[in-house]
Amino acid sequence: MPTLALRLLLRRFSLLLAVYLLLRLGFYWANHTTFQEAATGQVLLAFWHGFRFDIAALLLLNLPWVVLSVVPAYGRGWQRLLRVLYVLLNTLGITLNIIDAEYFKFIGRRTSNELTTIGDDVRRQAGQLVEQYWYLLLPLLGLLALLWWWYPMPTQRTVQAEQTRQRTQRPAQRYGSWAAQLVVLIGLIVLGIRGGLQLKPLRTGAAFVQQPAVLGHLALNSTFTFIKSLGYQSIDHRQYFASDTALRQALAARPLPAPTLPPRPDNVVVLLLESFASEYVGVENNGHGYTPFFDSLATQGLFFREHYANGRRSIEALPATLAGLPSLLESPFITSNFQTDELHGLGEILTRQGYSTSMYHGAQNGTMGFNTFAGAAGMQRYLGLEEYPNATQSPDFDGHWGIFDEPYLQYFARQLGQQQQPFFSLLFTLSSHEPFGLPAGYEKRFPKGTQPIHRTIAYTDFALRQFFKAAARQPWYQNTLFILLADHTSQSDQRGYQNTLGAYKTPLLLFHSSHALPPADTHRITQQADVPATVLDYLHRGAGVPLLPFGYSVFDQDTSGRAVFLSGGSYFLVHTDFVTELTADNQVRLYPYRTHFIPATPLPNPDPQKLRQYGDELKACVQFYVNGLVDNTLYK
């Protein structure tokens, strides 16, 4: 039987959960228009998911009180001290959540550590803030009174019963039982703070797996988002342009033209290939490579020879590909403080237009937060290792990351056949990743190459061949656009790629089996962030949709394209004639462009007009990106 101290702890913690349920109800009531597109069942599910975040937040906030609560002392003075600490600690959490009921209307996300960076502003405006939002004091005082008066205090009778029970036990039995219960309690606390047994501890982005993704703000609580954001270094605004008009003009955005043809009913399949760098692709290296099938497919589709990744890590590829969001901060968006910002991904946009949407990745669910970002981007379903038949017990499991590419791509082909058309689906491969293992019996089947990754690139290429063979037998194949691209580069031993630009050079291929694709300049500059605009332009579904201004459609023949990325503390903008660098101290430099190569030193006497034009464009991209994330105004 649990000790009286533990029983009281559970009852008092349950009271906090009830208070946070009331706070979530209040948040929903104050911001119900934000969630009006969600059905009642979806809203209730968000409330249910919210308990997970409430438990984690309350344990983190109340850890000192929890530790002191297990002390088996029932004197009135000690219990009053616990109650005072309980109310003081939770005053902070309740205050944050009540403030957010109104503050959310301005910033569009739950509060994070920005309160620690605008403290002086809050103090200066405290008077007028209290005057304007005085009514928020009423629920605050009411909930604090509820905590104080409903806080379970031990009665004399229960204390005496506990003391009698302890006297009937031998000391070894009494202390052994107490120690066992303490071990169980510690385990439950750790489990609660982690948010479960999943691969990674609970993150803010996990709230956005549910659809519609906007319900993630309802499932969250402000205590959780604030605590999780502590320790993040604040990011300063960029002010290269004094007016929004000047910023927009320099940004050189390319909105999609209004469609003149009816929407295409085609499916779209994106194959995001792990570490599939241009350096390994034969079609980009005069036939010297490890990708014979990809090379043959490139001759049948649109192969873009000047394509660049927007980052160097897998975790940076998904936001660019699904939402047109390049990686222009040192920390990836998926794990950043801004993962609850307003975001409109391809999943959401196409779901609204009648598509079924899904993402597949053969690794453990939760790897790199892909499942949470897929939800934030509006993908209706995420399928990872846990959904694969027999999961880690399958003979297809590689023993490290997940399912080998060949069987997983075959599984993907079968899964697509079960989806309602039209569908949009993305698959992220994984075999061409350290430790670069191959399935049993395949060790000698592929060329060894000069780097450990080369054999696995050849294996992934073979897996692609088998996938397209299987897909060609499916009825959906004939009306499907395939987009093949890589997440980033990897091991390099070709000197021509060993420079800043070569480190981002990856392939991009668009393929359709039954008809020619619209005309496009295959030597234009392209990037991962072009995928959303390209898909919507191809489908004739781009009218009025929310798109970020960084990417262009590859079918836009009025521009030669561009690519942006962050490398070594400098921002880079790639055009067909020059590469522009914006250094950490805001110096603008210009380099001549060659495919996957820029020299180590900039031009000594660059064209002043080009330097100013491209410098302003790059500064505009940076300002729009950084300020848009910090202020949650990317779409405003």
C-alpha cells in the first residue's frame, strides 16, 4: 500500500492536472476561431494529447516540491510549507497560460523564452498592460484560490492511521517498502518528463502530429513551451531594409501565376534519397559513378544539373522540401524554438485540395523529429519503423537505423497502391548512411568504390530500380509525377567537389512515365526549397495558396532560379552567373559561378551593380527568414 506521503502527492498532482484542463478550456474559448476548421472529435483528441504535455510540464516545474513531498513528515508546519511552495511554483505556470490566452492572438504560437528577452519592455509597460488586460487577473486569482483551498491536507485521523500501520511493520519491512515505492516514483517521474518511452524526449513539435496541425497549439501548454525554450540563445532581428516595401522588392519573390488550365489529377511521389550527392552520380560525372539506374532515368525525365541542397543535415532537408523553408540558422528548424510558428506545408495545401498525404521513413519513429514535422507540414499519415511488419524483428531490419532500402521501397510501392488517389507521398531512404551496411548476400554485389558510402549508394540505386519495376505494374503509376532528390552530400574524394559550393551539390530529377513534362531550363539553379512551388505549379493548383518566397517553380521560365544556404557562418546566394556571400560581419562578396565550384577568394573588383543587386537579394532573404521566424510573421 502506498505511504500517506505518496497518496497525498498523487492527489495534489491530480489537482494540478485538473487546473491545466481548465486552462486549456480557457485557451480554446479565447482562441476558438483559430481551431474552427477542426471537428469536435479532433478537438477532443487534442485535449487528450494535452495531458501528456501537462504531465511533463508540471513535473519539470514542480520538481523541488515533488522531492520534498516524499518526505514522510506530517506536521502542520511542514505541510503548510509544502502548500506554500506548491502555490508559488504553480503561480508561474498558471500565469503563463492565462497570458497566452491573449498573447497567442498576436504571435500565433505558445510563449517561449522571448519573455526573458523582453523583460525590460514588460516592466516599462506593466501599468498599461494591467489596465488593458485587468480581466485576466480574475481567472488567475480564482485558480490560485482553488489550488490553496483544495490542496489536500492530511487529517489527524489519516496521520494516526499511517503511524499505526508503520508501527505494525518491522523496520526492514517498513524501509524496504518505502524504498521500493520511491524507486517506482522516480521511474514514473522520469517517464512523465520524457513524455513516454519514445526514442526522443517529448518536444514541442510532437504536438503537431495530429491533424489539422493547428491543434498542436491547443495540445500544448505554455509552461511546457517556456521551460523547453530555456537555454536557447535569443536571435537578434535583422534590419537591412527600413521598410517592408524595400524588403519585398529586394526579395525577388516569384509568386505562382494563376492557373489557366484545370487542375491536374496526378499523384506526386517525392523520393528523398539519403546522402545521394552529385559526386556519386554518373550522369553528372561523365559516366563515372555508382548510379546506373538513376542515370538511365535521368535521360527520360527532367534532370536539373545545377541543383543544390539547402543544408548539410538530414534534419534540414524536410522543411525545405515539404514547406519551402531553407535552413538559414545554425540550429535546425525542427528542433528550434520556432517549430510552433505558423507553417503551411505541401501536406496541408494538397489535403485541402482532396489529396491523401503521407510520409514514409524506415527508421525508428521519432528519428530527427521527422514524424512531428510531417504533422506540422500537414501530412495526414506518418509511417516509420513501428508500422513496418515485425519492425525490429523483421529480417529486413539493418540492426542500426531501420529497414534496408530495397525491402522498404517495395513496401512503399505496395502501400501507395492502397492509398486513395490522388495522393501525395514522400519517402526518405536511409541505407546510404553510416555504418553503410548492406543486407546479407549483397556484400560483393556492388562496386566497392573509394569511400565506404559508395557501395551503399549503388545499393540504393539498385533499390530504386526494383521500386520502379514494382511501381510500373501498379495502376497509379501512369498518372504519377516522381521527384527524386537528395537530403545532403556526404563523403568526398573528388577535389572538384571539395569547396563550399560542391559541399551542397545534389541531383534533382522529375520523371513522369506517360507524358512529357512542361518545358524547363535544366541548367537553371534549383534547390530543395523549390519543390513546393514546383509541385503546385505542375498540378495547376497554386492559386491563392500560402507559399514562402524563397523557392521558385522549376517551370518558371522568366527566371534562372536561385539557391540559398548557410555555411561557415556566412550566407550564400547562388545564381547562374555569380555566387554572393554575406559574411557574419555583413560584408558582401561576389564569386564567379561554376557548377559545384567557387574559388577560395572573391572577385577583387566585382561589378558594382551586381554586387548591390545580389547583396540586397541575399540580405532580404536573411531578414525575411530570421525576422519571420522570431516574430512568427513568415506568412503575414
